[in-house]
Amino acid sequence: MLPSHLPDPELYVPGSGEPPLRWGIIGPGWIAGEFAKALRTHTAQRLVAVSSRSAERSASFAAEHGIELALGSAEQLVTHPDVDVVYVATPPSEHLPIGLAAIAAGKQVLIEKPITTSAAEARTLADAARAAGVLVMEAMWSRYLPQTSVIRRLLADGVLGEVRAVLADHGQAITADPQHRLYRPDLGGGALLDLGIYPVQFSSMVLGAPTRVTAVGGMTKTGVDAYSTLVLSHEGEAQATLYSSILARTPMTAVIAGSEATISIDGSFYAPTSFTLSGTDHLAADLRWSDPTGLRRFDGLSWEATALARFAGEGRIESPVHTLEETVSILTTIDDARARIAASRLEGSHP
């Protein structure tokens, strides 16, 4: 039987006691621009610096977003005394060295997903963060969205009963350009690391780490995974079926199916969206949840920024809703899947 109403979301509301930290961005690309807009519009945080290896790009980004300091290297930014938090938005291949440099400089760090290109690198980063006593988070914005807190509460309260299945997909039609970062193995490209990480982290949030990974898919001629289906087995009778692709756009929806109820999340499931809670009785009315905050699309990046500031103010060195151990575990699953897909070498005629 469904509850009479859905719980209210737990929000990372700006101005709720978190310190107004001074942020610097490394890597002024597209996602950095969206993050900068969300930070300035929907948080109490301050954006004070940006760095790029291109002085022109750094200056242009600073002018567009009203940033005081346009710097010419990551080293200049991570060591700058006016920066409290470093947001790393470079290609994944640069995440580990820049993250380690920021940690060594004593900065709090938010690193775009994937936090690194492998579980081993993520472990190195986590160990360094703990040794230094600084907060390091993967920018997995999905974990801080209002809908996620509601879903977690429904799971914790046992509304779904025993979870039997998780289904999720994320596919984008990425231009088949060998120089595109998602087609370049040297930059940490491939569908799983950039897109598939969303379904994998979603399954991890619901079911934890899998006991077995089955993966089938294909590779591009440049040597990255182009598409894949993962079946993750868990203790008991639970399975997750996850799809990712850089060859085609998919619905980007997600489902959590339990013995007592099912949650069906609208696309894009990893961004601000809505969901439906359905019981096992097909004649009973569903419960519908929609985000009440008015923040849409990439405005939702603001929640993770406020969350980091709150955690820093509380003296934490990792996120309680997306821990470093789980971050490593998710990449362990992706490492396993990528290795299986590469070994199968189902290349076909992919670009």
C-alpha cells in the first residue's frame, strides 16, 4: 500500500549557515560555464578565479562571468591565497594531478565526474585527501538534487519493499570526431566514464556494490567504449541493467522496482526531474512528485556547490551522501566493465 503522501525533499538551501567560500575554476569549458552561472545565481558562494593554459580563454571566461582573477595555469590557481575551493572541470585525464596539487595546497576540491579515470587513481586521490584532512568531492550533482533525497527516504522507509531491479540508461549522439574528447582514450573518453557513470552511480546508491559484473558492448576505432549494456548482480534477487552509448540518444530514464512499489523517474533522470511512485495494484492511483524548487536543468549544479560549503563548514572531509569509498567502488565497477568490453573487441563498423 502506498503512503498517503510523498516526503518533502531535504534541500541544500543557500544561506543556511554554510560559509561563503571563494571558488576557483580550472578548465573553462562548457560545463564550467554552466557551473559558474548556477553558482553565481543560486548560491551564497563567491567565484573569484579561473585558470586555463590559454590566457585568452581564461580572460574571456572571466569577463563573461564577472570573475576577478584570470590565471594562466592550474598551479597559480591552486596556490592562490584568495581561493578556498578548487572546481576541476578539465578532461578526466588531468583530474588526478590537479586534484593532488589542490590537496597539497590545502584547498577543498570539487572534481567533475569521473573523479579520475580509474579506481586506482581515485584511491590515490582519496588517500591524499584523508592524509591532508581536506574535503574532496566528486561533482556527482545527481546526489544533491531534491528528487534524490525523496527517493532515498522512500527506500530507507521501506516503501518499495525488497528492491528487485534497477534499470537506467544514458545515451547521447556524440559527433564521430576522433579529436572529440569522448573519442580519445588519452583524455579519458568513452561512454561509460562520461555517461554510463550516471546509471552506475544510481544503481550503487540503491543497491550498493555488485557481486558480479556482466558487460557486453562495442568499441570505437579510436579505442574507447562506444556502447554497452551492464548487468550487475547483487546479493539476493536484485539486478541492475544499465545502458550507455555515445552513438545514439536514449530516453535517459530510470526505474527502481521493488516487491511493494516501483519508482519511475522521468528523463533526464540524473538532472532535476519528476518521478512516479506506483504500487503493485494496477487499479490504485499513482503518486506523482515534481521538483518544487523551480530550479531546472543546469541550475541544479548549485545544489552540489552549497552542499560542499555546508560539509566544509561542518568540518567534513568527504560527502556523507557520496563518500570517497563509494566513488572508488563505482569506478571499480566501470573498470571491470570497460575491461570486459575491450576484451570482447566487438568493433563492427563504428566510427
